[in-house]
Amino acid sequence: DIDVSEATKDEDEHADPPVEVAVDHGHDGHGVDAEKKLQDAMASGDLADLKAAIAAAKEVGVSIELRERALEAQAKYLEAKADIPGFIPSPSYGSLIDTSRPTPIGVQICQACEKIYGFLQEPEKSNGDDVLEDLCRTAKLEGASPGLKSSIFGLMRPEDIKNFLQAPDHQFWQQIKHNTEQFIELLKAPGAAVPYSVDEMTPEAKNAKVRRIRPVVMDQSVREPATSTPFGHTGYQKFLTLQIVKGMGFKDIAISGQYYGASYTPETQVLEWMKVKGEPMDGMIVMFAPGKGDREAGIKAIKDFGIPNAFLDLTMKASVRFKQSDFVSSVLETVEILDEIFTRMGFEPNPWRSEEKINSEPGKGEISVNLVDLMEFLDLKPDGTMDDKKKSEAEDAFRTWKKSDAFRRRVVGILTEEGRGVANYKDYGV
């Protein structure tokens, strides 16, 4: 089972029990001793012993999972001391943010915000104002990590952060998060069977050709909240959305859109949450443009997080969203790069799924090419006529692509978007 509320699990008395973890017993077998000392220190509650055991465990290669649990235990002990008069949990001592931890700094910042929000909600138990001010001071120190410096703790005043955390919009988001976590738990629970057959729920198809095909449904729920929703576009909420999507049985899921260069966005943070939670990347798809300057972030995400499939958003004309490039060669170059990467990841050179496997097994090593502006490029008219020169260019592009061995093997789908939002399936000749 997946624990979907790790951001606040310190307060969750029903958190999953610790899992068994493997240890690298290198360094002449000292890993065994370090693991035992770490577990003993966690049980004793002695902060000095625990801090020393954590450092020793890191040195000899004790597993990340066990070290994470030790760091969480250290944070709990520090938090407990908050009730002692004059004691203020200090981020510099690792109570909220510790850059030596394997958890990505962006996720740690989210977790710190959750903690501070909880402190502010119960001022009689913890001095949230002091914790917030201390963390902001730490973020502004010369030796602070770049990630912490560029976070809200380094860029905003403590009073502004407090106002943000206590604002109605943030309170509303907290309620949405809570409701979503509850919904996911209910989704896992057994329920009454649907009283209707598939035939009863499926209207008669008006198009015989569509009736005969077996479509692959690519879910976009995680990727697309940025388009229209004010509360769904956060890394953690995207992670929760993923749990709902998977709970509904989807196997091919667009997980991240890498369209923002080196900027740190929720599109990357959701991947970090998945890594922290141990969520498998099976069937996940990363979306990005194939142009030389546009593809770097997408390729980096595939390498860093092991995403097994790619979706290339191809614009045949330059736009404010995508840079101008030779779209024919950029697709081929990107496909060949991905072919090499997927091969090194151990995927089959021919990822095409049989009809028996479609919608029952997730894709692995697949590439889809999405023609974002094909209708606009062709200047397609409602009567089906188009610009002859542009039509010839498009046909030449497809002929060139089909000559590539990597393209023929890896590209399992070519998709089209609706022309300016007004086209329907008949305009595509289906």
C-alpha cells in the first residue's frame, strides 16, 4: 500500500510500520555495526548518540531508507523538546531542513511548510513564529544551500510567509488535500460492484472504424491542472492525483511536462515526490519538445528518474512556447537519443505492444509524437483543401522519418491536436 500523506505523517498515528531495508555491508563489514548502532540510537532517544550514529551510517553506506527514518526520528525528538522553556527547534540542527538528507530540498521545503503551518495552528503547543524566523535566518546565511536560499524562506519575510500560510486560499488548499487523501483511502477500500454491464454502459458506435480499433488511453490528469485549476498544480497534489488515476486502472500516464528549461517547477517536484515515496515509474510518460534547446530538460528527467516513455510535443511552426527549429531533423535526433537511452535502461528495442497487452501492461521504451499544429501548418480549410506547398513539406517529413530504423521501432503513436479548438474527428478524415 502507498502512504499518500507522508508530508504530515509525523502526526499520523496510523502511519505504515517501518519496512525492512537492505544495507550495503561494505567497509569491512562495518555496515552491520553501524545499522545496529543507528537502530539503538533511534530507540534510546539520545540526540547526541543519534546524530553520531547518523553520521557513521552515512559513512559506511547504510541504506538511504534507514537513514531517512533516523533523520525523521531526530526531528521528532527535537520537536518534542519544543515544550521545554527556552528551546527553539533550529533548522541548522536538522529539525526541519537538512541538506545532508537524501530527500530533495524542494520536498523538504514543502514538508517544512506543512510543519510550520501545524505549529501556527496550535500556538499553545509550539512556537511557530520562532521556528519560522529561525529558518528564514538560516536560509539567508552565506553558507546556506542554493535551494534553501531560493526558497520562500530565503526570498520572503517571516511575516509574509505566515500570512500566506494562514490565508483563506491556503486554508482551502489544506482542506482539498485532506479530502483528496481521504478519497484515496476510500478508493482503496472494497465497494459495491457496478450494477451495469460494459455493453449497457457503452453507446452504440456511429463510426464502424472506431468500433474496430483498440485505443490506448493516455491519461493527462496529472499533467494538465496547470492549464485551468488554481489548486491542483502543486507537486504533492499532482502525486495525490496520480494515486486516483492509478486506482482507476490507467496504465499509460503523462506524469510531467518538461517545458520550462532548468526552472524548478511542480512538473519536476512530482517526480521527486514519487522517488521519496518509492512510487514506481511503470507506464509513466514525460512530455517535452524535440527541439535541441527544448529537449534537454525532458531527457534529464528520463535519466534522473527512470521515466520509461516519452511524448514529443512537435510544433511545425515557431511559437512563443517552442523555439524555431528544423522540425524534421529535431524529431529524428531526439528519437535516436531516446533509443540509446531506453536501450541502456534495458528496454526491448521494439516496444510495440500486442492487442493482448495493450491496456493490461504499461508501455516501456515507447515514444509518441504529437503534431500540435498540423492543421495550422497545412492551412487546412473546412472543405478539406490545404496549402499544396505545405502539404508536400509534411509528406516529405513523414517519408524522412520512416526511413529511420529507430523511428520505425520506437515511435508507436502519432497524435494530432484539434485545430484552434474547433476541429472534430471528421476534420481528420476518420
